[in-house]
Amino acid sequence: MILRSLTIENFRQVAGRYEIEFAPPGSRNVTVILGENGAGKTNLLKAFGWCLYGKLDAENADELVSHKAIQDTAIGERVAVGVELRIDHGPEVYVIRRRGEFEKLDGSKLDAVGKVTLDVYKGVGGDLKRDEHPGRTVEQLLPEALRTFFFFRGEEIEDFGLQSRAIELRRGVENFLGLGLMGRCVKHLRSRLARGLDSDIRSSAQGETRELADRVENARVDRDAAVERQQQAIRNRDGVNKQIEALERELQQHEEVRPLLEEKAATERAIEGVRADLARTEKDLASQFSTNGFLGVGIKVLEATKRLSADARERGELPARIKPQFVEDLLERGSCICGRDLGSEERAKLTGWKAATGLAALEEQLMTLTGGLSQLAKRGGEFTTKFEELRSIRFELVQQLYSAERKRTDLEDKVGRQRFGKEDLDNKNARLTELRSEEKRYIKETGYAERDVEELGESLAALEEDLKKKNKLDRRMQALQSQRDIVVEAAEGLDRLREGWVAIIQQYLDRRLQENWEDVAQLPRSVSFTEEFELSIRERGPHGDWVRSAPSSANLRALALCFVSGLIQLAKDIGEDNAERRSRNERATMFEGGEFPLVMDAPFATMDEHFKRHVPAGLRRVVPQIVLITSWDQWSGDVSDTLGDSVDKAYVLELHNQGDPSKVRSITWAPGTEVPYVVPERDAVTDWSELVEIKP
């Protein structure tokens, strides 16, 4: 999906009709749109979302249509608002147009003339035909759930690095690859087909079987209710965590509270380090026990066997007087060692002696055992020493973890008790205290719900197994049970397949994230996309190991940009693989893949000089198309020096506001190229902007 152009008409801050042509993929794949604060940069980003999905943070048409356009429209006349997006998607061209008309009433109010319409035209080359299902087609091109991966503001993408976003990241990745369809199939199999067969089984059952089927149904209802409670508790917990993380970032901007929050962040890094050490120690303990744990009891058994052997020797039972092999050799030769042939009487005696030679075989085993016993005893002693050492280390680490967590709680309480004499700051701090109290409650609720789900699941499994046994006694019931088992197995198979794909993609994105961080961010940190779908960034701890850090806003943005770049690379790889499959007349994968753009509003705003030099250049290398919406202040300097040679298209959102017309502010795009940036007008009633292309 590559952007070709955007036509915007009277949309919020922008008054008039303008077209933006985007830089195509290649060596000069960057489009820059510059605008002063208040010029409508974020509204331009929202224009993409409104065009594609009809979503806008506005309650009425007065907020959708440019105030300048409304002002210039006479009462009773109509004013149009619209956004048109032209897209290349593989060989096809798409034109997506959302448009509405409104009649101006008295007092600058608007009345809709009909409904806002969405039209989609698609085709190859210039032969475009109207699509009969425009909403569905847009959703297939780019599902709305994925919009924030490719169209975002800088502060929004920071949230990708928050632990509370893990569920959303997983859902987004699944949708990106079309795995959501598999999830819906699993849900359909379980909720529709399996439950339908459950109903048939219950209605067909009689007597004790019906009673058992009713118990199974009740157990399922209880289990499902527990699962819903668990999921709701997790949603509540994650929602509160998200608010806490956002509030702490805001509070860190205040000098009064920053030292306490920095100390808390350092304590959390220490906790992470202790947890890592504790996990390694417990892994070593488990390894020691699985390898040598038997020696704790085994040595005593072996020593008891050795004592029994010694007692047998004292009684004269050992060593054995006749060896088994000696008797077998005599019987095989049929003659004595003196050369005389064995008669029947001698053979009978030898055969009897042979039956009694088992004691000699035991003696040989005991001799072997006794020989290795001392070595096993030594190994057992070493195991005991090592095991006790690891237990002692674990005990100390548990104590350290407890102390560190208590310190964190104390710091949180200390922050909560602070009063800074600033209403806004005190209100935020009070809200943070409330949220932490809610977080603790939801953590408990999550734990209780997890326990209930586990216990009810075990109870349900036992009842279902009993019902299966009952149903085998009746041919009709057995047939229904078999059908249900097939449906459940199909659902479980699909779920395993989906989880397998998700695991493969998670590993791919983790590898890409690390590669992109090294190439794009170029900062010594350990980053990962975990199995829990969390974006993690670590720094060197006091002992030289990697510990989770409390990343800055700049680090979070860089981390998220590297992750999104990995998604774009994944889509490109899948697209190339599918093209190769089609060339061999093979079936393509569920997700078509292909090239995707990044449309960003002020992504580098909080970045330092290092990131501003490296991140934009790295993105340009891995992302096929970049649209950067930013202010002149954020563009000029490091970002401009890094991306300037890659810019093919550039525009200015020229802001018109009330002021002295002689005080026009201009920017110098290039030597000899002065571009108006802010244009004051003495009679301006409202602020508005127009789009102006920068010509070299």
C-alpha cells in the first residue's frame, strides 16, 4: 500500500481545496509537511483516518468543516468537506473518497445535506470501477485496528513501549497477518458448533446420563463466567497500568517530584535485576536436582546394599565357590577338566550346581557396585554442597527482592503523601495514588480469577471425561459425542496452528527489532519483543547484566519506530514470497503483504541529538515511503541534515491568523527559497491554513 496523493477540501483547519503528491519509494522517498503549532498538522493526520474509516474526534459538523470555509459561505448556501486518497496496492490503483455537503444556517451552524458518503474506485491503470462494498474494501486494504501502526503522532507511538499495550500489540500483529480470521473460526467452532452439540447431547440423554450432562453444562457456565471475570480483571489492570505509566511520565517533567520517581525507577531496575538473578538461580537448582537429586536417597540405598554384601561374606555365602561360566563350559564340553567324559550322574549334579550359581552373578554385580559407590558418594557430597549453596543464594535473593519491593512501595507511598503547593501537580499526584490502589485491587482480582479458572477447568474436564464414558454405552449418544470431539479437536488444531504462526512471527519481529535497533538507533541497549508481546528495553545493571530500564520518551519512540519498521519489513517479505508463489502458480498466504508507508506527526520531538541523527536515516533505509508532518523548529538542524537529500516532495501548512500583516514569518527551505510560514491578517476572525508546495 503506497500513497500517491491526498486531496483535502475544507477539512477542519484547512480552508480550500489542495492536493498533496507523495514521494514514491526509492532513494528520495520522503515527503515533508511543515507547519507551525496551530496550523493543523494533527488535523492533517486525522484526515487520513477520516477518509479511510470515517472516524474523527468531533461531535458535530461544525468541528469537521473549516471555520474559515463556514465564514466565507453565505447563509443558505452549501459548503463541501472531503478527503480523497489515491493508493497503489500491488498492480491495482485505489481511489478512496469521503465527502459531505452542509447548508449554512443562521449563526454559522450547519445542517447536513444528505449523508457523508464513502466511495471507492479501483482498477489497473486508468480503468477504475466503483466498488460495491467500499467499507469492506478499505478494511481489507488496512484494517482499522492497524491504523496506529502506520499513521500516528509521536506521543501515541510512545505507548507501544508500555507493558499495558502488550494485548493490543498481539491483537494488532494477528490482524496484520490475517490471523484474526483463524481466531474467529476457533471461536465459531467452540461457541456455535460444540455448544450446539452439547445441547443435542443434553436433550438426548436420559436418567443418570442427563443428570451428568446437566452438571457438565453448569460447570461450563461457571468456567466461562470465571474466564470472563479473569479477562475483565486483566483489562482493568492493564487500563490502570496504562494510566499510571502516563501519569508518571507527566510527573517526571516536574522538578519537585522527579527525584522520587527517579529513585523509584532505579529501585524497579534493581528489582528486575534481582528477579533475573533469582530466575537463573532457580533454573540452576532445578538442573542440579534433575541431574543429581536421586543421590540424596540413592546413596543410602547403595550403602545398605554394601552392608548386606559384607554380612553375606561373613556368613561364608560370598564369595561363591562355583562360577556360572565354569559350570556352563563343563556341560558344553561334556568332559571333566581331567579329561574324563561326564556321565548322567555327573551331568545331573552340574545342572543342580548351575541353578545355584545366581549368587555368584550377584557377587559380580555387587563388586561393580562397590567399585562405583565411592565415586557416587563423592558426587553426592558435591551435589549436597552445591545444592545448599544455591538454596542459600536463593534465600538471600528472595530477601533482597522483598526488601526492594518494600522500598518501591514506600517510595510510592511517599510520592502519594507529597503536597507540592501546586494544584495541578497535587491533583495528578492524588490521582496517581488512587490508581495505584486500584491496581492492587485488580491484581488481586486477577489472581483470584486465575485460580477459579484453573480449579473450575479441572472440575469440568473430570466431568466431561465421565460423560464421555457414559455416552459410549449408547450408540446415538456415542455418535453425538464423537461429533463433538471432532469439532473440539478441529478447534484445538486451528488454535495450535494460530499460536504456532504467532510464535514464528513474534520471533521474526524480535530479531528484526534487534537488527533495526542496531541499525536505526545505534545505542548500546538490549531490546526485545518478548513472548508476552511486550516491547522491552534494557541497560547494563550494576553487575554488568542487562536489566529492564525506565526508558526515556526518546528511547520509547525509537523502540516503537524500530518495531513498526520490523512490521513493514515483514509485510514486504511476505509480499515478495507471495509474488514468487504466484509465479509458480502456487497458492499465496492468507496475508498478501507488500509495501506500507509511515505517516508520522512530530515523531522526533523529544529525541536528543544522537537519535535525531541516526533514527531518521535508519528509518529511510528500511521503510519504503515516509510522510513526515512536523514543525520547522523540529525539522531544521539534525533531522534536516539527515533527511534533506531524501526529500522529494515538501509542503507548508501556511497559517493565517489575526495580527499585523507586516510581520509575516518565513522559513528558508534552501538558499534563495523563502517560504511564508505564518501570515498575520488584521481582519482575520479565525485561524486557518492553506497548503503550499515548496518549489526548489
